[in-house]
Amino acid sequence: MKKLDLKVVIARYKENLDWTKDLKYPFFVMNKGKDIDLPSQKIREIGREAYSYLIYICENYDNLNDFTVFCQGNPFDHCND
């Protein structure tokens, strides 16, 4: 079975990202907060999460994964599981 070509892109400001250690797919953080020791890119602190997603899409347009999941730094406010 072919592995799913998926990446999770996380828009972060101050959220704790300890939950990412349980992710089964590669992830990347668009980080507006303090530096973190995770795969990430520091971006300007403007806009909301849509700004973070747009920056990621524009900068990676020619090499996006087949599937990209975009989520906030604390997605559990919207979905507990």
C-alpha cells in the first residue's frame, strides 16, 4: 500500500505544541511566537491563521504535498479528538 503524501501545517502563536509528538504524519509549524525546537518557520505576527496558511502555500506552491491539513496551534478547542 502506498503511503499517503500528507503534511500537517500548524499556525502557532503561543500554543503548547506537545500534542504534535503523537502525530502520525510529518508536520510543519508557521510560528508567530517565541522560537521552538520543531520543524518551523518564523513569520511576522500579523493576521490570523489564514495569513499563516497563505504564506505556507505561496512559499511552497511548486512542491506542496498531495494533501495538506491546516490547523491552529490548539485545534482541540474545535475538535476534542
